[in-house]
Amino acid sequence: MPKEKETHSITREKLIDLLNEDLQREFQAVIAYVNYSQVLKGAAYMNIAAELAVHAREELDHALILSDQIDYLGGKPAVTAKPVKTSDKATEMLKFDLDNEVETIRNYRRRVKQADELNEFALSEQIREILMQEQDHLTSLATALGIDPPNPGIAD
């Protein structure tokens, strides 16, 4: 009996495109965290400002991982960042970061499933590692804002 042909809801090319969007979001995060870590002022924001500097380094690591995986899949890594929102108000900056983390987590949760669907298990493991740090960023930002961490859900 002939084997059934596997059908996937995602192609390797589409996954590369989506990973490049994720990479652009990581570049955005690096820029935002570097900027916000320096411009947040006041005693109430000293701890989170230092934390944001750490987040910037972690986001750069994520960008390097994504670039490597995009190259492995046969794509060309993106070279531009998504736009960075700024504000003169500390709480607005932190809210912008929180919103970006929610979007990032939501998309990475989807990426894990997509990578698994294409049997790219090493990629899905790399993204799971990134997800752990992104969820930590989300919690730090929510704590700094004095709110419960939002549930990002999953992008569909």
C-alpha cells in the first residue's frame, strides 16, 4: 500500500518569513531596551532600568539564534528592526515593552508548533529556550507596572 503524502499547513519558506519577522521584533526589542534602560529616571525605576539593560543583551542573543536558524533553513536573515515606540512617560515605555513581549511570546508559541510540524525539532527547542526568557521579561515588566502578567495566548 502506498504511503500517504504528508501535508503541512506551513512551508519552510513561510517559516523563514515568519522567523524574519520575529528577528525584526528582536532587533526592535534590543533598541527599545537599550534606550529605555538609559532614559528611565527616578528611584522607582532604578531596578527595572538595570533589568532592561540585561534584557537588551538577552534579546541580542535571541537575534543571533534566530539568524543562525534562518540561515540553516536556507533563508537570509532580516537586517531591519520593527519601529520602536518612545515616550517621555516611564509607565508608557514599560507598557510598550509589555505589549511587545506579549506579541513576541504569542508568536513564538506558534513558531514552536510550526517548527515541530516541519520536523525542525532543534529549531523548536531553540525557540522554547527563548520563550523562557521572554516570559521572564513579561513578568519583570508586569511587576514594574504593578499588574499581573497578561496571558499572551497563541497567535493563530
